[in-house]
Amino acid sequence: MAKKGSSRHLKRYAAPRTLKLPRKSAVWTMKPAPGPHPADRAIPLRVLLRDYLAVARTAREADGAISRGEVLVDGKVRRASGFPVGFMDVVHLPALDACYRILLDHLGRLIPVKIVPSEASFKLCKIIRKQYVKGKKIQLTFHDGRNVVGDFLDYKIGDVVKISLPEQKVLERLPFKVGSIAMVTGGSNVSKVGKIAEIKTIFGPQPNIVTLENDGVTFQAPEHYIFVLGREKPAISLSVSG
């Protein structure tokens, strides 16, 4: 009888390239559980604690800390070892008084960047869907799967919203427009940050092309790879703090 469903196991050599893991040090690694981020763009909590942050030496130690509620993701306790942590998520370890935001390195791999506690109180979320719901309210869907409902008539797909954690209250809109500061999240220019200089509309099935500038150097990326970080400067830290 044929096996149904996907495998629960994952060999390291077949792990997504977004994971910053040595491929030959071990045979197996953990597969992310279903959750707010796709499996090929997420880090399981166990892997984050053991292999990235080195706060646990073994899977047993990492699982123990997680089951005891010592790990918060976006302000909420997560007790599943396979819970997927992805781009822009905020991870808080109260026992160590340490906070991290998940960003991208120059190879497009997910990496935890240490941030100050004040930055752990908010998160940036990109709008990927906008629709009307019951009561003539507008529902926004973000890149991490969460939804908010309210009076968001002026908000557009591609904009980024600053929300409070864990309340999910909308604090600020960061518009996708010329002059905003943005990061490239995919392609050959992944992780580069610059000011949006031009948004070129392409008619047909191809995506719009965005030109960014940083210190006199220009680079381009498709519109869906652009993640706005701020109006005149990034609203978050992009390098290690503390």
C-alpha cells in the first residue's frame, strides 16, 4: 500500500537552503511543523535553540526549555518543538533576557539578530491580501498568516504594517512607495537594503520591477521581493545589538 502524506523526517542534505546548517555533520534534522510560515522558509524552534543560538546542547535540552514555556514567539509562549519561526518573527528568551528578530543574510538564509527589549514589543508584517468581510470591514492578511480586521481602506497590498506584540494592534503603516526604505527578500540581491528610487510597472504576467539605491549604488528586484522597513530609515535594527 502506498504511503500517504509527506514524510515527517528530513535529511540535512535535502534541507531548505534558507536553513543555515552544516550539511555533513549529521544525517537528520528536524522538519518544521505546519504553522504560520512555509516549511522551506522556517526554522523549527528546537533547531533555533540548539543549532543557531547554542543555548541548548542537545535536542532533549531544547525540548525541555520549550515545553516549560521558556520560549516566546511574537509575544506568545510556544511549547511545540517543531513550531516554525520565520522572517521578521520576534523570539524572546526571558530566562536569558535575550530577544532576537529573524532576518536574512546575504545568501538568503534565515538568521536570528539580537535586538534590544524595546524592539521586541513590535513586529513588521507585509500585506499580501486585502478583502472585505462581514460588516463592511476590511481584512488584511500578512506574510506570516495572521489577519486583522478594521478600517484599513487606505492600506494597500505591498505595504508593511507595524503591529504591537502580542496584542496585534496596528501601530503604523509603512507604505510601499518611492522614497521608502526596503529590503530585498529574494533573488540575487537578497538582504540588500536601500531607498526605493523607482517602481516600474510591467504590463503582462511579469512582476513590476523595483529599483533601490544605497550609497550611490542601484540594484533591482521584483515587486514581490520588496519588504518595506521604514519611511526615511529602518524601523528595526538590522545588525546585532548588545
